[in-house]
Amino acid sequence: MAGHLRTVFFGSSDFSLPSLQRMLAEQEVVAVVSQPDRPAGRGLALTSTPVAKATREASAVLLLPRRLDGEFIAQIASLRPTLLACASYGKILPTNLLAIEGLRALNVHPSLLPEYRGATPIQAALRDGRDQTGVTVFWMGAGTDDGDIALSRSVQIDSDDNYGSLHDKLARIGGDLLGEAAQRLSEGNLPRTPQRAEAATYTRPITKEDLRLRFDVPARTVVNQIRSVSPKPGAWMTFEGKRLKVLEANVVAHVSSRPENAAPGDVVDWNELGPVIATSSGAICLTNVIPEGKPMMSGAEFAKRTKRNG
């Protein structure tokens, strides 16, 4: 077996954790780099990233630079790393960092590149109603997610997957794939396959408008919008004058009592699972919600409370 790689790991979010654990277990991690602590929650207490917390628990060297400047790059170079492994760090890495002598840089991306380049590939695949996505480990360069592909693996998107479940599934596979890539790199047989630039698609940041539900579209489109941001930050609608966060909904095949003059967004029925809302074509049933000022509850429980208070 080839020797361990002197590895610097860059990561911040929960998505990074399986990749970090794999590197800590299998490679010589000389430093872990994450984003600095930031105010969070109602009390705005300084909060560490999931990667920073896990690194402290593992008693590994943790760096939390505010700027990836020349001084920081010199500090990394002094560690003589041979692998930079990155998974959801949250900042673009400068080319001077990637150019450190003897360093090879690999990044874990939750899509089948060149599809869904950018920061929100998981949400985009769900919003688009895809039934398959994947994970790619690619060689990092100056561009955004456009480096040569090292390894990739397809992943089925199940009909009940939402952002949370698909995120966790892809994170686990990403850790496995990064571990395999690092091993093959140490053995000198990690592939480099150029991406097909003409096939590239791009994601965009999630905006407030992505969270507000629109019903002037087909039922399946509304359900996919809900899945793409559930459980967090969560899509929402206005229900009887209050904000209602919708975490899960199903397409309703047939609404027997739908009024002829029903408009998209109207309640057209109540079934055993929850309220049924009209869309431009078809309807959806709200099956998991968070009413304003209330805890999460099933659509059925929400329907009971709404009818009881109505």
C-alpha cells in the first residue's frame, strides 16, 4: 500500500463531515481549515462550524483564517502538504494556494459534473424533479467546479427524498469517494478526465422567492419546490392570514369536491392527510407543516386544529 498523504482538509458544513472523518482515518492530516466562528441563533452567540467542532474532538490541528492571504498560504506551504482535500468549505480557494509546490488539490461536489456547477446543486436537482444525481471528486483549478474529473458516482433520488435526506446521502457517498480518490492518488493511478464544457449547467443561490410557494404552476412543480428546501430553510405560504411553513406535500391525483371557480392557492378539500390546495393543474395535500408560532405537526393534525378553531 502506498504511503499516507500529508493532507490539508478544507471544509465547514455538515456535508464536509464524512469526508473529514475519512481523511482523518486514512491519511496524515497535518491541518484542518474551516471558517471562523460566527454569531448564530437568537442570542447571536459565537458558534463554530461542524467541521471545527469535529476537528477539536479529534484533537487535530485546526486553522480558522479570516483571510486566505499570503501569510496564510505561506503557513500552509510550511506544512509541506501533498494533498489539499476540500468539501463544502464555503469560499473560493486562491490560485496561489493551489499552486503550492508538490500539492494536488481535490474537491468533493454533490452533482454529476459538469451538471449543476455552483453552490446549490442538491436543491437544484430536487427543484428540477430529477430522479438521479451524484457526487464528483474533481481536480481543483482556477475555475468554479470546472476541473478535470477524478471519480464520480451516480445516486438515485427517491420520490420521498428532500434536501435533508439527499444531502446526507450525498455527503456519505462523497466521503467514500474522496477516500478512494486519495488512495488512488497515493498509488499514482487517479484519473483525470476533462469535463465537457458544452454540457455544463449552473446553479444559483437560494433566494427568499425560492421559499415562498407559488401555486400558479403544476402540482408536481410545487411539491418539488417544497422538497428542495425541506427541512431547512423550508418553503412557506400564507394560510388564513398567517405564515405556514410546508415541509412535505404530495400530489393529489383527484379532487372530487373542487369548486369550479377555485383559484391556485385555494383550499379545495380536506382529506385524511391534511388540507388540499389547488395549483394551476391538479392539487397538493400538505402532509407536514409548521404553523406560525407553533411546533411542527402533521397535515392531519393541522387540519383538525384548523377545523376545530374555525
